[in-house]
Amino acid sequence: MKKWMILAAVGVLAISITSCKQGGDSKENETGTTQAVESSQGETGGQDTKEDENATQAPGEEEIPNPFEELDGPEELEALGLHMEVPEDASDVQYISISGEIGEVFFELDGHRYSYRGATHAEEFSGIFEEFEPEEVAISDCGADEDLIVKTTVSGGRLASWAKGGAKYTLYTAEPVEDDGILELCMALISKN
């Protein structure tokens, strides 16, 4: 460890001395000799700014595309095989497609913020990776193809899940919502699936 620290210190010292001798910033040209580079007020010394941007990207590294696409409404989720309408009195509604496979609707209702997701192919798509309390509520006669399951996170949030019409759905809020409130909202969403 000490050897590495000494080598690093020697390297920094050598670079500092070289910079001082040359009177400022420098760069090597193609012949291997060093020439001064203008560095006043952001000038690039004749370099193209695109070249500077690429310098931070590792060779062979590709830019990762954004998986989130904002949608205009529930009609656009139909292309994913999802029927996801929210209650009429919901506010601040935003529709999103995630990687063209998962539909998500953010909305606010009765002072609580919700994330409503659906997918026809994804298995685990809720996006909630919290620890859950051991108790859960299961309702079988709810209009869904499978039981409606409502879990509570250790932090007090609520996650509901169900399946209907060949798709799976989840509803999540990070806020503590009573059983009656979350079940009533889930039943309303299930009836609109």
C-alpha cells in the first residue's frame, strides 16, 4: 500500500513539474512533442467539442436508451394489451410505457399518490423491492381472474396485485392507506380492466 502511495505522489509531482516548465496546460501532438494549449474562458484550442464529449465515453461503450416513454392516455396502453383507466376524480394523471412491455399510470386520489402498473408478459414488474409484513389480505370474489392480494410494506406502504384478461396488474402507494380504502380503489380499477 505504501509503495502505491509513494508512486502516486511521485507521479503527481512529475506532472506538476512538467506543467510548470511548460507554463500552463499542454497536450501532445501527433509527433510526440508537447505544445501549449489555450485554456482561457473555455476555448478548446481548435478541437471539435464533439471530440471532447466522446473522450468521457469508454471505447466500445454504447449509450443506453431511455426505457420510459410518456403516453397521451389509456388508449395508448391498449397496444400493450392493457386496460388501465383510473377513477374520474383522480388528478395529476401520467401514462408511461416501460420498455414497450409494462404500462404505468401515476395518479393522485384522496391525497395519496399511486403507481398503477400492468403487463402481459413480465413476471415481476411491480418495481417494489421493500420488505413486507407477513399478513396479507386476499379477496377471491372481486371480478379478477385470480385473488386480489394486498400486502403492507414494513414502512407502511400498500401493494395490491391481481390478474384479469390475460394481464397482471399492481397498485402501489408508499403511504399508509387503510384496508377499506385500498380495497375500494382496487375494485374500481378491476371493474375498469
